[in-house]
Amino acid sequence: MKDFWGKPWFIKVVSLLIAILLVVYIDSTQPGFITQGEPKKTRQTASESQTIKVPLQVSVDTDKYYVVGYPEKVNVTLEGANALVTSTINTQNFRAYIDLTDKKVGKQAVKVQVSGLSKQLSYSINPKTVNVDIERRKSTTMPVQIEYNKNAVARGYKIGKTSVSPQQVEVTGAKAEVNQIDQIVAKVALPNGIDHDYTRQVILIAEDKKGRQLNVVIDPTTAKANIPISTSKKTVKIDLDSKNEESDKVYSVTARTDQVTLYGEKSALAKVKRLKVNVDLRDVNSSITKDVPIELPKGAVRSDPGSIQVQIKVKNASSAKNN
């Protein structure tokens, strides 16, 4: 056994193993050595670039000035440590803005600025500058008008007095734009053939005398429009008129109701004094009760009821003479 431990080749193998273990141990104690738990840390400190859309704010005296022409959002590209970029995008605790506090009235190009970003991040903005139009501000109160397609109303029906709520709204915008307003209008699109009241919440529009829409702010932005739609009515007595009687029979025709209500144009209904109802006796050979539809006179659109029940009694002429 002593000879085995003392053999030169065995001593060399043991020495090599010891050397390898020393190298591994030394490397593991150096700062650059990566253990199983550290890849996540490496990713967090890696550099990253992301672009997000950010609302563009305007610093201006809103009591005096009204600004138009600038975009609602701008693109901001952030670059820096992965974790910092991600948290900044998630919280969005910074802002993009244009400072117009010292600017004069008129059209001009203004630089877009960013505040609230960590100094450890670099950034770029697109667009870097925006064109704006600074105008004197004006607010006024105006009445609301209703527009609708009159031809959509069903025949025989008419539109009553329309109403809108609110009746007045506040309009704000550039002074030159507000001065061009001819009307604030609620445009109502009536369905074709409509025969009943129509109520809708409608977006309000500011128009000039040529009907062009103007760029102003209306408060509130919508109004409730009510369009009453109705028709005239008249109740008249009915007269039964028998048709196609057979000569060898005797008929007794009686209606269960003696009047109907007609709906339609007022002028046309005024001409109707009594309503003739035709009762067809063709092929009626025994006593029956029959539904007879109401034939509408010119200018009427419907009747209530739409038909009436008629009781028909039939006898042979010969038996009627004997009685």
C-alpha cells in the first residue's frame, strides 16, 4: 500500500486535481463571477430604449388666451437602465409641455419640453417643436337651435313644438372664431316614416352663416332634443252599405259599433261627416258575424278600430213573405 501512495503518477494526478479546485475557488470569489441568482440583476442594469405617447400640456394664461394648432400627444423616447425605464413608463410621473407664458398673440413655433424625468435617463422628443396659434380668449352664452329632416315624418303626421334642454350653452374659443358663430345647433336625424315622438341626446355644433363648423368649446357638449310628432283625429258615425245582395234572400245587417275614430290630415278629416262601410254579402247564405275592414278616406292614415264586427242575418225571400 505504501508503494501505491508513493508512485509518481499518483502524486501528479492529485496535484492536478488540487490545482483545478484552487482555480475554481479563486474565480468564484471575483466580482465578475455569475451565480445562478444573478442573471435577473444583470438584466435590470442593462440599457434599454422605449418610446411612449405623452399628453402635451400647455402653460398659458387661460383666462386671457386660447391656443389652437398643437397636437394632443407627442412621442417621448426614454433610454437608460431597464428597471428605471420600465418604472418611469408605468408611473408616467413626468410631463411634456410647451411654455407660452411669455409668448405674444399669433402663430409661432414653440419648443416642446419635458420635466419630472430622472437624471439617470436620457430622452428625445418627437416632434421637438410644434406650431401654435395664440389668440385672445372669448366666452359667451348662446341659445341652442334644433334642426331635423321634416320629410322623414310619415304621411298625415305633423311635428309639434320642439324643445331642447339646456336651452342655452356657454361657448369658449379664440375671439375671432367665436365672433363668427351664427348658431349653436342640435342636428336630429329622424328615421324615415316616423309616426311617434322622438327624443335624443345630440352633440352640439357651432356653425357660421355658411354652415361651416367652427373650432370652439361648447359646455355642455350635448343637449336633449324632443320632437313631438302627432296627427289630427276625428270621431265619425258609420253607415253600412250592403253590396252583392241576392234577390231571393232578405238580409239584416247590424254593426256592433256605430262610430270610429279617424287619424290624419286635419283639413281632410274636416270633410268627412259620416263614414261609409261596405259590407260584401256575396256567398253569404246563412246568418254570420263578419269582420269588415275600414276603408280609409283620402287624407286619413289610420282608424281606431281598424275593422268592425257586422252581424248578418239571412232569410229566404219566400219564407219572409209567409211570416
